[in-house]
Amino acid sequence: MSIKVAIVEDDNEIRKNLSELISSQKDFVLLDSFPDAESFMKKISALSPEVVIMDIHLSGITGIKCIEEVKPNYPRTQFLVWTVFEEDDYVFDSLCAGATGYLTKSTAPEKIFEAVKDINEGGSPMSANIARKVVLRFKNDNRPSREIELLSEREKEILQYLSKGLRYKEIADKIFVSTETVRTHIRNIYQKLQVNSRTEALNKIFNKK
């Protein structure tokens, strides 16, 4: 079944090009594209997108503020940030707002397609340089919170691999199980910790703000 995608991007040419890229893929259906957060927020209820490709720097409501306001009401909608900004504050503010992926606009088209599929399947795709920032953030982790005790040993092991930025298939190869088994473990982790993403799980376990 095709993944339902919406785009929020204020640059007309970039929005047009990205819309054409998404529409060209049989695995995606482009529901609509928007030049600002306000027009997107008015139509999200009717559209029910599965993945939203969201620019940060928008006129009016910013992309980060939009995610922060929309995500609690539409927890199943995944936000993939798409921006020129690589500064730490933008990255972590976006993730804390509820984004589950972060790509720079220099990302190649095939990587964008891969990221949309990955985020829809429960992953947290990030450009390589962004992933490094996240890994460094958690590398010097604090003492884990008590919530770690809720997890099985296997779930703790998988959480450690998640903190290193590994993808589901890479984790599966590390522990010699199927990707679907890893996905099941991660769903269980999210349920036990009452979170919806890799970033939220790591924030909760390692007390990151």
C-alpha cells in the first residue's frame, strides 16, 4: 500500500521539485503540498498523512512549532524534517518537538525515498552528519533512569544499538535475528516507556533534555 505523504516547504521551486520527486514513486501518494504551516494545519485532519516532509524556516508558524502543536493530536503522523540547518539547536529542538527524522536539503533523492519508507516503518532516518550529532549527544550519557528496569536484557541491548544510530537491519545482523523481530522488540520498548520514537526513548532512559 502506498505511503501517504504531505510536504510543507515555503520555497516554490523546491516545493515543486520535491513534489515531483515524491509523485514519481509508486510507493508514495502525494496528498498535497503547502507553502506554510498554517495552511497545512487547516487540512491535516482531512488528509491524515502518514509522513510529513517539513521545512523548519517558514513564514509565520515555524516548522518546529508546527510539529510541536500537531504531533500530540496526530501521534501516528511521522514528521521528517527537511532543512538547510545543521546546528545542534535546530536538530534537538525538532526532535524534542516530535520529529522522528531529520534530513538536510543536500540529501540525494534516493535517500529521501529511503527515509520516507524508513520513518513510516518506525525508523528514525537522519543525514549522516545529523546522526553523528545525535550519537555524540548520547555518547556521554548520564546514569540511566529507573525506566531501564522495565526492559528485558534483549530490549536493553537493542536500545544501546539504537543510541548508536544503527538501523533496524543493522541491529538484526548484530544480534542474529530478523528485522521484523527487532521491530517487535522496539514496539515493546516504546510501549513500556510510553514513547513514540527512538529519540523519545533515549531521552527518557538517559534523562536528556
